[in-house]
Amino acid sequence: MFFAVSNISSSYLFIAMILAYLFALLIGFSMHEAAHAFAAVKQGDPTPKLMGRLTLNPIRHIDPLGFIMLLLVGFGYAKPVPVNPYNFKNGRWSDFLVSIAGIGTNLLIAVVLGLFRSLFVVFSPNLFYSNNFFANFLVLFLEFGMIINLCLAFFNLIPVPPLDGFRVLEAILGPKHRNVIDFMEKYSFVIMIVFLIIVMFVFNFIGYLANWSFIGICWIFEKFFYLFV
């Protein structure tokens, strides 16, 4: 990925990076969980609203320990949105929509941020070499935001409990394959550890996928905007 090249002092650039990274994290996690809550309410379950989770307020969604882990070791978690699937009006289809809502929201945020970044690249390239603190913060936020939201989306697509991808898989398989779901839930901790080691720490698959998606999204938008230059 391509971060802003700055002529301001290293201390100001470091502060801009920290603030941009934290801001991008809070938005990514909050929007992800709020999307689950919104989808659940729309599908007939009032539980997220009653529990105060139908909000973009990050305080309602961020788990302190999970957030600290994310900052220190690069892996963390937010508070899961409580839902009661028995309230869903469309059964498995509702469960699928609620599970995929967070992933789809993160992908949408990444695309929107990529659009704005590409606009600046094409029509205001000096922004990337500015000595202005706020210009550096803006560019860093757009880039951190893209990578973080792409990582959140791809990571949550992994079909391992308790990730969203598992709930999507459960909705697709249905009751006919309940034995498979029960087995995965029974050994969820072991499966999760194995996936983390293989996907994140050995092959860094999520990181590569997010970086290439970052480049691809920006390339497509930039090619489009250059048609108007």
C-alpha cells in the first residue's frame, strides 16, 4: 500500500498515523457490528435495539480487551451483537443476511474510501506530498481505513466459529448437515487456532488479499477518473 509522503516532522507524522489508525479501527469495528444489529432488527429481532446495539457509537461495540489485543498483537475482537434467531421472520435466509451484513459493510466502506483516495490521486496529487498535518491525517485515514476494513471482511469470511463466515455456512448448509455444524462448534477453539496459525501467521493470506484488493480497487477508480482529466 502507498502511504502519504510527508515533509512535516516525524513526530507530527507519527501522531497523524496513530490517530488515523485508531479512527479507522473504531469506524471499521463499529460499522461492522452496527450492520449486524440493523440487519437483525430489519429481520424481525428487536434484541439488538433493546440491548442498545443499534448505534454507531463505538463505546457500545468495542470490547476493551479485544481492542487492546488488536493494538498490541494485531488480532482482536469486538462485542458480538446479541440476536435471537427465533424472532427472525425468514428463518435461515434472515440468519444469512444478518451474518453477511457486517462483511458487506466493511467491503462497502473499503470501496467508498478507495473512491475518495483515487479522486485525490487524480485531481489533487499534491495532497500526498503535503506538509499539512490534516492532509496527512486524511490520506492515512483513507489508506488505513481501506486495509482495516478489507482485513475485517476477509477475516470474518473464514467459516470457523464464532466468525460470521461460519454463520453464513450454517445458514447455507441448513439442518440436513447439522452434524457438521455441531462438530465444528464442539471443536471451535482448536479449529480457530489452526486457522489463525495457517491463514494469518504462516501464509499471511488475509494480509496479501487485503493489499492486492487495496491496489485493485484504487487502480480501477483511478483508471476511470483519468478519463476525465
